[in-house]
Amino acid sequence: METKSNEWEATTRKNVRHLAYWTGGWALTIALSAFGPKFLWDYNFSISILAILVSTIIGVGMILVNRKYFNGLDEMQRKVNMDAMAIALGAGVVGGMSYSMLDAAHVISFDAEIGHLVMLISITYFIAFIVGSIRYK
Amino acid sequence: MKNRIKVLRAERNMTQEELAIEVQVSRQTINAIEKQKFDPSLPLAFRISRLFQLTIEDVFHDDQPGTSDSANATIIPSGPRM
């Protein structure tokens, strides 16, 4: 029984750790691609392309690791995650389109940035995940 | 879906954590199943039943009207037809 416990918990912990590494790595390469041209390599075309390429490759790795983490969850944890993802996706599409239209119609005084959309999706996912977890407690 | 997991666990002096380890899910999932907040998949229901050496019907009961469980309930005779 103890061995089984250790195996399952160890696998879950390993998946979470890998996901954290890849997400952190992706965030770092995104920051490097965003701020590097201005502060580090003076808009050198080749370095910028390389940084974006590395960021994209690490992003693909992060997606695959996230999928592995998701498949390692048990069925209730998967349901909570899927519900949260469905709400986050809906909020992203509906919120993103509304935000874009506000910008196009000059209702807002600033440009609609993709970063705001990413934040909306992340926050929505986080809240939906917490609410879902509480619901099944 | 109603179930007898809590009773069956108690009969065997088994904690939620121990049952969760045996059927390879989290303790929270066992708790949610016991409280009827989450219905397990058929494979998980089989794993739980097999662990208790019972059939699925002995562990889980469908509480929807019109099912075999509700058909076994006491039948109240209706009044005379008009």
C-alpha cells in the first residue's frame, strides 16, 4: 500500500515540478523576447528571431508537459480542470472580442493588448479552478 | 448516485486515504464520491467494488426515478380509476 502511495504521489509531484520548470522557462523566454530587443541587443534582427524561436519551442514543450500533467490527474481533478478551462476559454473568446471591439470603436483610450487577454484567461481559469475545487469538497 | 462506500470503509477500518491509494485517486475524490457530489466513472466504480469484493450494484445505487432500485420501493396502490 505504501509503495502504491509513493508511486502515485511521486508521479504527480514530478509532473507538477516539470510543469513549473517549463512554465517558468517559457515566461523567462517571453520576457527575454519582449525586452531583449530594446535593452540587450539593440533590435538585432537575427537575435530577435532566435529568441522568439526559442520561446516558441519552449512554449510547445510546456503545452506537452501540461497535457501530461492533465492526463496524470484523477477523474475528478480532470473534471474540475476541464470546467475551469471551458470557462476560461469562453471568457477569453467573448471578453477578447468585446475588448477588441471597444478598441476598434475608440471607446477605450488605449490599445487592446494581447497581454490583457492572457491575464483575463489566467485569472478566470484560477478563479474557476478554486470555485470548482470548493464545490467538490 | 447513492453509494455505501462510507459504511463499507467503516466495516473494514479503512480510511479515505487508504481507499484512495488502493484505487489510485486522490482522497478528495473519494470524499466527493461518498458525499454524492461526484459520480465515479464505470472503471473507477469497478475498482472500488472489486476492492470490497462486491458487485457494483452492492456498492452503488441509482437514485433516479424509474430505475430498478426505485422499482423495488414500496408500491402505494392508487385510488379507483375515474
